Amino acid sequence: MTILVGAVPEPAVEALEVEIVERKGLGHPDSICDSLAEQLSLALSRFYRDRFGLILHHNVDKVLLLGGEARATFGGGEVLKPIEVFLAGRATREFRGTRVPVEDLAVECWRRWLGENFRALDPVRHVVPHVMVRPGSADLVELYLRQERAGAWLANDTSCGVGHAPLSRLERAVLAVERRLNAPETKRLRPAVGEDIKVMGVRQGDRVHLTVACALIARHAASMSDYLENKAAVAEIARKEAEAALGRAATIEVNTADDPRAESAYLTVTGTSAEAGDDGEAGRGNRSNGLITPYRPMTMESVAGKNPVTHVGKLYNLTAGLIAAQVVDELDGVAEAQCHLVSQIGRPIAEPLVADVKIRASDGRPARELERRVREIAADRIARVGSLSRDILDGRLAFDRWPFHSAGGPVAR
């Protein structure tokens, strides 16, 4: 295994004149697709583990959400056509003579997750599931089970994972605003605030502007004045949260397409635009750190729905983030770290083809002076990649809710 250590080649993101950060919140149609994919992977993994003693081959990461039709009016409204969710994937459907109830597991875990996370959306009446999961190809299933002979889990894809730490102030602000608006306490105080919340942050020099799209629930807004009062409250919550993260003032705008004079507002029956205004697809939203960061290293590879044992599209993105976070957290004088991991199908997952770690020293020291310790951290994290499945299944690493520490990255506790 080759572990390279070098200097971050580009300027620090906070030194750039412009920075852009986005987060698609809990109820965004793309985020719903990611979450449903991940929920089924967890359900399958636990079924396989409990029934057979090992997690079997599966990848259920292809989810499409077809938005429904709804009529929202101040004080109420109705869903005219339900949301439809289509899942295409691969999973072990039978093992050692035992049938795996893939469809039943999907419907059960989807309805449970939707019921736990949406207050105005009925998982039975408002969502129609279509589960189209077939067995995996013979060669990939054989590769998956080959670990019994090899004594190590083997990568089932050639892929790349990336991570960076710490989060910039803008990244922290965007993440904090969505989390605060979707927090239970906010919903208790402001029941009109729906779950479909998207935050776009732009920093130009020292000026920060956040555009917040927040679906409001019609039955909790009896009039346009009610709507506008709740909208103003959303802006104030976002402002306080953003400024606490930024340490400076921020400009907040909410639901900028509204036209109160025409009675046009972002009003929903269910709290999500998936009821009528938008469709969704897994893999189009937040990366593994919960953000979309075009001014940072990113990969098109998503983590949701991929098996937590051999799919490096999940494991390497998480591991790269853990490496970057630990390097920044533990090494004095390291202001920033980036990590890229590349797999090769059929190789042990603990032996990436390349591990490339870039660091920026706060005191200007060359990377070579910290190289030995960076290599040690990276090697240790990579050696433990096989244990991530336990952290994921036991909830210590939860999809799109990774615990954050001082370095601003995901960390298994």
C-alpha cells in the first residue's frame, strides 16, 4: 500500500474571495432518496447478520422519487396523487435455503423512517413504494464470499473516496442552520416549519449570504400573514445560528420566490416539495460530510445504500474523512488536511491502491516534517476500515448525521 503525504496545493478555502456551500436538508427529495436507500441497507445488513452470522452481498443505492400532486391552501389542503419511490438494486434474496424478505424489509423500514421524521406526511397514504431488487451477478457474489478463503474483505468496486478537515466557518454555518431548523425543539415552537429545508451559503470576502428554502406546512398557516410571520421566524432562527457559527454578521433570505401580493408562497401539505414540486434521486445531494462543497475536493461517489462491508464507495469516503479529521485534531500545527483513497476491485479493502494525504501547516512548516505521524494515522485508520460496518450498524456512524468534533469531520466514537 502506498501512502503519500504532501502539501495542500491550493489556497486555504477561507482565504479565497468566494466560497459556496450547500446542504439539502432532511426532507429534500434527494435527501429522502439517500435516507431510504441507507435504511434498507441497514435493515438488510441486520437481517443477514442476525439470521446468517454475516452481512451478505447487497447494494441498494439506486432510488428514484417521483413527486406526487397536491393542493395546499392556507389552513389545509390535500394530497391528490401520492409520492412514488422506485428502488432498483441488488441483494442476496436467498441463502442456505432461507428466503430473505427484501420487499417486506424495505416497506417496513421506509414507513418507519418516514413516520419518525415527517409530522405531516402519512407513510402509507402519501407514499407508494416500488421495490425492484434482484440478485447480484454471480461474479460479484462470488467475490463477496471469497473473503472466507482470503481472510480479508475484498473491494467490490474500483472507486475513490475523499475527505477534508476542518470544516470552514461557512460550512459549519450552513450545516448548523439546517440542523437547527429541523431540530425537534424548533418544530415544537414552530409547527409550521416543514422538513424540506435547503440552505445555500455564499461568502464574498467577509460578507456571508444564506438563501434558505423552507417548506411551510399549510395547516399551521391559516393566512398569508401567518405564513409571513413564520417565514420571518425562520429567518431569525437561521440568522442566530449562522452568526454563532461564523462569528460575524450574515444576511439571510428565506423563500425568495414568494410573491405575497399574488398569494404565492412555499406552502405544502406534507412539509416536503416531494408532494408536488420536485422529484428526487439518490446520490445527487449531500456528500458523506453532509454538505455539497464545490470549492473542496469532492467525488461523485455517494455512500447511501451501499453495503458497509466491501463497498469502497461508502467505506473509503468515510475513512478519508476520518483520516483528515484525526490528522487535524491530533497534530499540532496542522491547519488543514485532505485525503484521497483509491480502491481496486478484488484487492483487500485495507489495501487501497493509493492513499494520498495533503496537509497545510499553520506555521508554514513543510509537509515532510510531519510525514511520519501522518502516515501512521492514515495506516491505522485504513487497517480498521473493516470495523466501520459495526459502527454503522450500531449507530455510532449514522448516515448524514455523522458526529462532528473539533476538526469538523466525521469521527467514530
